[in-house]
Amino acid sequence: MNDFLFVVFPYICLTTFVVGHLWRYRYDKFGWTTRSSQLYENRLLRIGSPLFHFGMLGVVGGHVFGLLIPQSWTDAVGISEHAYHVAAVGGGLLAGIATVVGLAILVYRRRTVGPVFSATTVMDKVMYAFLIVAIVLGMWNTVAGSILTLGGEYNYREGVSVWFRSFLAFQPDASLMADAPLGFQLHALVAFGLFALWPFTRLVHVFSAPLGYLTRPYIVYRKRDDTQLGSHRPRRGWDRVG
């Protein structure tokens, strides 16, 4: 069971992530969009969207740093375990709180604003559910594992991080995740489930960048000649046929 949960299932999810994006870009380019609802409601969006997106940048940055950079590297540059722990907990909580508050505002807006709710698809609802569970579990792991220390403090850099790097190197060691607390296991499984859903939701916009704006031609606006206005009708721009 551990081999399936922490080896087979994650690889299935990442394969779906890659192939799904290629498929959607090939066959659904016009659907590659956030399906913005800004025209329906703007006040809540202006508050919730920046909180959520900047919070997620911090969350993703923390995961990249914590999962991909070995503890031996930070030790080598003189960052003690205590200093790393304080920075990770402090930064993680700030980013997590901003993300949770922003997401709560966006979900409230989507549920209470009629046109926005009408534009919400089934896949949007499933995506929000996975995203909420993943964020809540991540916050719980930070609080319970680092502050409350329920069941003893767990150093994920010696377990989950090593498993993740071995997974990316195609040499996964399921026993590392099997020994992790349940919260970390659930967080990883839900996150991989979210990756599998990603290509079929509005989240594809993460991989879009308006690079064409840098090279597209200028839009030329011409002002109408005001000297022709007044009591005289403007001259026609073409000759009457016949």
C-alpha cells in the first residue's frame, strides 16, 4: 500500500499533469484562460486576489526551498537548524494566513455573487475543494509539527524532503513517507491529486505569460479633426456610387 500511495499514485498524477497540459494546449487553446469574473464583481476581488496570489507565491517559495534544498547545504553555509526553523515557521505562517484569508474571500465571493456563482463549473468546485484541503493540511502541519509539537517535533527535511528528491530522481523511497506523520502524508496525497486536476481547470493560466505584448505592434489612435465640426456636416469620406 505504501508503494502505491507514495510511488505509483504520485507518478500517475504527475504524468496526468504533463500530458494533460499538452493535450489541453493542443485541443483547447481557446479554453486556456482564467475565465475572469472581474466584470461581475470587483470590490471583493481587489482584496482577495492579491492576498491569495502573493500568499501562494510565499507558500510555493517555501516548499521549493524546504523540499529541494538539502539540510546539508544550509548547514554548510552556516544556517543553524534553529534559525532555519524560526524563518520557516514565521514565513510559512505569514504566507499561509494571507493565502487562507484571500482564498476565503474569493470562495465567499464566488458563492454569494450570483453571476460569479453561475459561471462556476463543476471542475472549479472540485479544484477549490482540493486547494482548500491542501492549504489547511499544510497550515496544520506547520502549527502542530512546529509549534504544538504534538507527538514530538518532526523534521520533514530528514524525511519528506528526502523522499521528494528521491521521487524526482526516479528512485523513490516509500518508507520515508510511511514514517512521516499522517498530516504530512495526507498533505502530499492531496497535493498530488491537485496536480492531476490542474490541466482541466482554470489553474492552467499559471503557465501563461503575456510575452506577446512585448513584440506586438502599437495600436494607433487618430483624433477626429475638430475644425470640421460645428454647424456644418462633416464631409463624407467616400464618393456616392452612381
